[in-house]
Amino acid sequence: MRTFELLLLLACAAFSIRLAGGRAGGWAHGMQVVLALALFAQLLLEGWRWQILPTYAAAFIVTLTPAFLSQSAFALLCSAAVSFSLLGASIAACLVFPFVAPRTPDGPFGVGTSAIPVTVTHSASEPAELQAQPRVQLWYPTQHSNYWHRFRASLQTRVASGLRATATAPAGTDEPPAQQGPKFPVIVYFDGWPEDKTQNINLILELVSRGFAVASITWNGIDRPLVDHSSDTAVRQSVALDDQRARSHARDGSATLDALANLDSQPQGRYARRLDTQHASALGFSFGGAVAAQMALDEPRVRSAINLDGRHFAQALQSGVSKPYLFICEQLIFPSDADVTSPDPPTRYEAQLDRIDYSQLDKNQAANGGMRVTLPGVAHMNFTDVPLRSPLKRFSFGGELDARRAQDIIRTYVIEFFTRYGRPGAPPPLDTGWPVFPEAHIRIWPIPH
């Protein structure tokens, strides 16, 4: 629960206790002013969220009660009881679904964000699902905010930590970028299927706070599954379309770099001489990891890539990535013969595809060099912010490893990798020392000379 949410809730609780004590008096007018100010401050400074809707309802009930029910002590008591019930519902929602917003990043920069128009010309022969234009959100470093903003963020962090919520770390819209230091190396981020939202805000803000600019790309969502398990033919057709989609979206990533390079070259523009697209990197989760790998293969400006627990498609599956490449994944269990021949179509087809992907991954990383970090005890969604929304496994979709611990480990390796291989300069060998966690297994294949 955030700072002003907690203040609003406490004010509602205090005035509900006063109502429960009997007849409303002249103090009620002061109560209405205090609640109105608390509600206004919370909405203005923190914004609304669904977990606090019952508290908003309680505030309205407590505010209106003296005007309509002040002559009945029983009615006042009932109003107070309803208010307490609504406040309890808000507290329960915040505990079960505590995700509020990304936590405050640790780097020296603030974070700004802007929507960037990118138009891609598609071939008329491409499938309809590939005709959608990319939506690009640029996240970039800014000067750190003033003392009051830093104090408020710190206070929110302390309160949120005690109530199992994450602290608010807003990105300023269209703020001027930081001007000190070298240009910001650009990272192009792709999310998982169906690629219609960004689910790694925590990681993006952490990278930006450390001097990177991140362009997150989404598209209109599509209804079809990643793999159609209805028949052998359907599987082949859907995989072929996925191959085409990975290549197409990698080209959209290149178009995004073109657009950012154009912004960087405008002498009087907001981003003039601040975006380094010649030392770019690619990052993706799930299917977005496949797109990131494909973009690294196709785009010479991309110097390194990270795949967060994603399968590989197109040329990235066949030949791998011949650049510094980090694959972070859950425990990979090679499918058994029983899985490959299972009478259950999803089990059978997924096992067949996993066999191909795992075999090619080993072969490609051995041939090209690369790094793999395996995290036993995590689930696929641990590579996003989603498990932070609830401590209950049923609602978090996370694995056995604590969601915050898993995210800390993943974030550490991503930041360290891009710090080494996503900036200008001669990169160190892959087998140079890496952070060590007891939960993480690291395997490195040296890059051939």
C-alpha cells in the first residue's frame, strides 16, 4: 500500500470510529474537508488502482453519512460498519495483489518516457497479422528529480516494503533527457506472445537508470496460439508463420533504430546527440527473446542480445547468434521419448519442438560462443513483473523461488551483460568473472576467434 493510500485509509478508519460512537456533530464538516483533501492528494500524486476502489467508496460513504443519517445512531453505526468492511476489502486486495508499479530503480539517472512514431512499409504479400504497425515507447535517462520527489519515493519504498507492495517509480512523460556523459546506448526490447503489452517495466527502468535508452515495441494482439496443436499440418504451418513473424518483427526493430538515429541527428531536437544506435542491443522475453536473437543476427548495429526464456525461430534457430549472447532460462528438461510420442497432442508437439530447440541451442552456442544462466525453481513468468503482483502462487504464475529474489538475480545478470557488451569499447571475454548466486547455474562457451 502506497503512502497516500495508507493516509486515506487511516483517515476513513478514524472518522468511521467517530461515526460509530453516536450522533454526528459539527466536527463532520471538518471530516469532509480532510477526506476530500486526502482523496485529492492520493489521486493526484499516486493515481488510482483497483485495489483501492473500496477505500474510495468508504470515503464517499463516510463523507455523505452526516448529511443524510445524522439523526439516527443506529444508521451511523451501520454506515461505520459498511465503511470498515470496504476498508478491509482494500487491505485484503493490497495483500493478495500487492503489485502497484515498478520499484524505484537504483541507478544515478531518473527516467523519462515518450511515444515514438515508427512507420514500417510492409509487403502486400505478408500475412494480415504482420501488417500491424509497431508501437514504440522510448524510455531514456533524465536528470534526477528534486529533493521532495526523492524523499517521497524513499518514504513510499519504506511503507511499501512493510505492506508487501512495490514502490512507485514513475517515468516522467516527455521530460528532457540527461545531457551529461556519452550518448545512451539503445536497447530494443520485445515482449512475449502476443506482443501486445510490456511486462518487464522493472527491468526496463533499472536499465534506463544506469544510462541506457530502451525502446519497447508492441503490436496489436492476435488471437491465434503460438503453436496450433490440432494436427501435424497445423503445427508446421503455425511454426512457419512464427518464423516469418520473428523475421518481420526483427525488421521492425531495425526500423525503430532508424527512427531513433533520425531523432539523434536533429540539431534542435529533444534527443539530439543523446541516442547511440550504433552500439545497440536487443532484449526479449519468451517469443520476444526469439525476435531479439533474430534481430541480433540480421542487424549489424546490434552488438549483443539477451533472450529471457524464449524459444528460437527462423535463422536464429538454425545458425544461432554469432555475437555476445546471453540465454537466461528456467531448468531445461530434455523431453523423453514418452513425451515425444505422447497421445496428448499439446504434450507431444511441445516436446518435439523443445527437442529441436534445446539441441540446436547447445549446438549453436558451442559453435558461436555464448552464455547461459539457468535458474532452477523459477517458472516462465518469473522473467516478467507478473509474479510480483501477488504472494500467492495461484495468482502470481511464478515458481518456487521467491519472485523478488528471482527478479533480483535476473536483473543483475542483464545489467552486467549489457554493461560489458552493450556499450562502446572492446568487450571482455565471456569467461571473465560473473556475479555468483547459489540459485544460478552458469555455463559459458568462449566466442571463437
